[in-house]
Amino acid sequence: MSLPAKLKRYLLILEKIQRQPSFAVLHDHLAEHGFELSHRTLQRDLERLRIDLGIEVEYDRPNNVYRIAEPNEEHDTVLQLLERAQLLELVGDDPKRVREFAKHIDFEGLGRLQGLQHLSPLLRAIRERKEVVIMYRRFQAAQSKEHRVRPQLLKEYHGRWYVLGWSKKYTRPITLGLDRIEGMHITSVRFAADKSRQLRDIVASMIGVDASAERIETVLVRASADQAKYIRSLPWHSSQQVEREDEEHVVFRFTLRPNYELRQRILSCGAQVRLLEPRWLALEIRDMHKAAAALYKG
């Protein structure tokens, strides 16, 4: 079987397993999408998910269902890559189909291709653990600045790609937008993998790409009942939990680093949400709302 067909089969299995199906339900689901598999082949696919993708599927014997053992954020990334691979399969070997399908598909940030040429060399540097020298110009800067970085992670956020890593000049991880890189080369200097897990833990404890916040804190956000529906359907962060609720409001609890993106998320909801804790951040948000309201006076 071809690689695209195999990836599609994996995607169908993983999508269904999130609902914890029985073996029979999973088998029928694949058959409905054109994959008539023997029971032995399906069992082999479940095993190959662990070998090929690092996703272990376990059998819950008392409930007679299958589920993903210890799901994590890496699994979400695998699913997103599989979904995008399926879009490429639609194109096949006919480039004209790209234009045809573009009429019917709308991506967030469609057309923002700046900096994508840096994805491949940065990924190679991450895999080979080699430092890179990057000429980088911030939006508000008149000139570019050189950064020597030990890259650890590529992250997409709001239509842009970023590289996150460590630099000897800073104690916190550095985040650089690929669209603002003016030049880059991979050096021969290798670095240890000891800080890779640390950076992933930092990224997992925050929203977006701003890794400057040093402390993880408990954040309580009170949302109107209507706004809470959106927050439930598209959680702000993996730590999101309902603290309490009534007919008018829902209070959500988060355990994360209060960074720039968290502030933006709260401000974007306007009067539909109120930050309750931490108090110091609530005062910041209050002052930001006051400053914004002042722009509309007179």
C-alpha cells in the first residue's frame, strides 16, 4: 500500500480512537472509508502506530475499548501533520489542482509564506543539534541584530512560524519569527540535548510563543455563559479546568505562565471575561482597558 494511503489509515484510526471505540467499531469505521482490513492487519496497524508515530494504543479490557495511552501535545502535532499530509494527497501529481482546491479551502493566515525557506535548515539544525547564527530584525528596529542560537523547536502560531531555542546572552528561551530572519547559517558547533526537555516543558506551560514569563501561576478567568461556550469548545490551554459555574458565569482555572499571549487572549474578549487571579495581572488588565477606553472619549 502507498505511503499516502497508509497515512490516511493512521489518521482514521487516531481520529476514531479519541472516542474510545471497540475493535468492531474501529474496523467498521475503516471499512466505511474504503479500507477493508482483516482483523490481523488492523491489529498490526495499531502496533505500527507506536513504532512509526510514537503513539501507543492500549486495550481497556473491562470496557472492551481502545484508547491512546497517556496522550500528550506531541500526539496533537502528529495529528496535525497527518491532516496536512492528507491535503497534499488531494493534489496528487497534478499541480493545477492546487489552484482548483484553493477556491474551496481557507487556511488561517493563507498566503503568509514569508520565512518558510528557513524551515528546512532550522529543522536540520535542531535534529543535528548545531548552533545557528541568525541576522534578525524586530518589527520596531531599524537595523538587524545577530543572534547565536541553539534551536530546539519550531512552532506555528497565528499564521507565523517561530523558532525557539537558547542563547548565551539570555537566561530565558529566545523566540524569533521566521518572517523577520534576514540571514542565517548553520555552524559546526554542536550543543548538548540536555535543555531540549526544559524548553518543551516551558512551551507546554504557556500560550503562544512568548517564553519570557518565569513563573507558573494559577490563573482564574470568569467568563459570561455565552463566552464560556467558546472557551469550552476551543480551550485556551491544556491546563484549562472549570473551577465553578452558575447560570450566568463560568470560572475557568489555568496553571500556566502569564505571558503576552495570555494578556491578548483576555483583552480580546472585552467585557465578556474578567480576570480574577492573580491580582497583579488583574490590575494590569484593568489599566489596559482604561487606556483603551480613553481612546474613544470625545
